[in-house]
Amino acid sequence: MPHVKLYTTQTCPFCLRAKALLKQHGVEDFEEVRVDLNPAERGTMTRLTGQRTVPQIFIGGTHVGGCDDLLQLDREGALGPLLRAA
């Protein structure tokens, strides 16, 4: 399974939904970067993605976007194969 990294905040409902969806797909071990605990990481996230909102999700080296983007990948049947790619 590829490395999964999420930029999140503790109370963001979209972050919680994205993590729940990943867990539904068997992803239990992901890197979570809390931008509410470390504001400098929000700057890193913004430089990497061009976005300031959370979550911002990376699967492998691919920036998939936010929660809506992750949900769309799942609806299209593309999330499972992306997560299984090594």
C-alpha cells in the first residue's frame, strides 16, 4: 500500500470523513500532519498544493485534493486501485 499523508485539523468534519473513508478501504497507517498544532505546516501544505483548506490528501506521490476529491475517486471506483498501487 502506498504512503498516505493527510494535512488536517482536529475538528474539521471533512478531515474526519476523509480519515473514515480511508479506514473503510483498509488504510489504518497514514501520516497525519495537524496544521492546527503546527501552523508552519499549513505553509508547507499551501506550497505543495496551492490550497489553504484541509484536508489535503496525498496517496503515494499524488496529491488527490481534499475530501470531496477523495469521495469522487471512491464513487468512480478509482480509490481502491490507487490505494493498492505499490
